[in-house]
Amino acid sequence: MTDINVIMQYVTYGLALIGILAFLVGIVVQVIKEMPVLLKLPTAAVALVVSLILCPATLLALLAYYKQPITWYYVFACIIAAFVVYLVATGGWEKVRAIWERTKYNKKDQGGE
């Protein structure tokens, strides 16, 4: 039973970290998007680059804080997490929800009601 509690605790920490990083990505993008160099770039591309920079920087800071070595699977997981953070920061969950709404089973489509 304690294994489930530990897993749920880590999942909660991970989701909180993704939310915090997505918030920070949104703030950084809003601040730097007005720079003359970045005006012509799409906001989504700027958000992706910021996410791909911010997530590994956060990983390095956490590993330094906890005095842990940098391993290849941490870096790999961090790159994958950067895409999740980008998706959350750019409102991607709304896109996923819209896809779910279009494809989910609907009782009204049966014609019985």
C-alpha cells in the first residue's frame, strides 16, 4: 500500500512541476516575444524553444541541488517533458479535449432519444 502512496506523491510532484514550468514558459514568451528579433517568429515556435531551454536548465538546477549525477535517461526524460510543458503552455490541453469531444461516444447520435 505504501508503494501506491509513494507513486502518487511523485506523480503529484511531477504534475505540479509541469504546471509551474508551463506558467514560467508562458511568462517568458510574453516578455521576449516583443523583442524585434522575435516579432516575425510564430509564438508557438518561441514557446517550444523556451521550453527546450527552461526544462533542461531546471533539471540541472535540481540535480545540483540534490547532488545527483547527470545521466542520459534524465536528459532524455527532460526533453520529452519539455514537449509536454510546451503543450500545456500553448493551450494544448484544449486541443486534446476538443479531439476527445469530437471522437467520444454520444448517446444523442443513436437517435433513440
